[in-house]
Amino acid sequence: MSRKGRVSLVLALVAVVAMAFRVSWNALRDVAKAIGADATAALLYPFVVDGLMALALVATLVLTDKQDKRFALRVLATYTLASLVLNYVHGLVPALHSTHAGRVRLAEWDPAHWVLVLLATSLPVGSIYFGSDLVAKVLHHRAPAPAEPVCGPDGQESAPAPHTPTHPVQAPATDAAASLASVPVAEPSALVTTHADTERIPEPHTPHPVRTPDAESADEALRQAQFEEAELERMRQDARRVYAESAQAGRPLSARAVGEAFGMSESWGRKQILAVRDEEEQFRPRLRAVDTATV
């Protein structure tokens, strides 16, 4: 839909909502007078009920979280039903239509009258609570960040970069490639070289060798594997140093504590502890038994 069509649709919706509010405003004002509200309170009462309906509708359109959107829909449905009930009562009770009508019973049956009075008086309090909650949810709402497109060498947007595995495996070289590399290349004779030089047309530009995507991905995978292996080795050295310092202080760490300190498992921490003990065993002096008979 074009921008002009969208603006026209929104304006039409605003006009319909404004006319519906004017019709409902008359009924809600008379109901407010019937439950004891003064002239100013009766004038503002429709804004409390139907105004919260409009606020809940806007929050439903803005919020993207499922729980928040469900909450806004429930508030909208509850206040819509309450406004419908009060409008229905206004149509059933002729005494509410009088201009100078004061406190009027909303129903002949006492329990129904009490329920309707409780409903009409609780809507302003609910508007304060639910309206504050909806505004807080909208203000703290954060729209999901759009995926950043990956631009190619020519500046055009391309498809998102594929996921790189944590431990890429380098493809082994084929036997055919290895055999071709080991075959010696015979040098051309002097006569062939001279004849080729005489008929060769000099090229204006010698193109650079083109790297295939497979070769680039293999190099990138190799660099990634080397980087990850270096990081793992550094983590092992740090874990062994931490355990050695704790052992020297007289409070050696457990395998589980070492693993959790570096985000690894308990078995990984046990391996680092065993490696430290093996190194200490190598540098520890050993005593040899001396045969006194040969001395």
C-alpha cells in the first residue's frame, strides 16, 4: 500500500474511534453521575475508561514480547467488556437519561446493582494500575536489532555470512595432487624457446593469479584452527599456574574448582592438575640405593 493510502486509512480509523467515543461518552457520563460523581468527575469518567482502551490498543501494536502483548490484549478486552456493560445498562435504565438525575439505581435486583456499582467504581482505579504498567512496558521495550548485511568487495549487499564451525577440519590433500607435484617438469629445448619468442605477441597486462574460494576458505579454516589451539594452550598454562600457586599456598584447588574457573569440565581440570604433578615429579630429586658391598 502506498504512503497516501496508509495515511488515509489511519485518518479514517481516528475518525471512527472519535465518533464511537462520543457515543460511549454520553452513557459513561450518566453512569458516573448515577454512582455519585460530581459534574467534573462525570465529565472525565469516559476518558478514564475509553482512554485506557486506546492506550492498550497502542501498546498491543508496539510491544513485540509475547507475554507483554498478551497482557495488553487482556487489558483491552477487559475494559472493552466493562464499557459495553455500562452502555447496556444505560440503555436499560430510563432514569439515567434525565439531565438532572442524581443517584439512580442501576438495577432493581440488589446483588446486580451492587455488582454494577462495584464495576463502575473500580474502573478508574484499574486505569491507574494497568495504565502505569502498560506505559512502563512500552518505555522499556526494545525493538530487535536488524541483521547487519554483509557487503561484498564491490560494495553490494550479499547473503549473510555462513556459520563457521568451532573446530574446522582441514581437508587433506588428494593423492592425485601430491603425485602431480612430485613429477619433474622437463625444460623446453633452445630451438622451441627461440621459435616461441619470435611469434609471441606481448600482452598489455599480465593478470594476477586468481585465488579460488576453496583455497581462501581452507586458509581461513587453518588460521582459525591455529588460533583456537593457541587459545586452548594458553588456557591450559593459566590453569596449571593457578593450581601450582594454590598448592604452594597450602590450599590446593580441586579438579572441579579448576574446571569451573576456566569454564571447562571437571575432567579437564583433573588433566591440568595431573600435568602439574607430572612436571613436579620430573624435577624432584631421586635417591639411589648404594650397594655397600661394592664400596
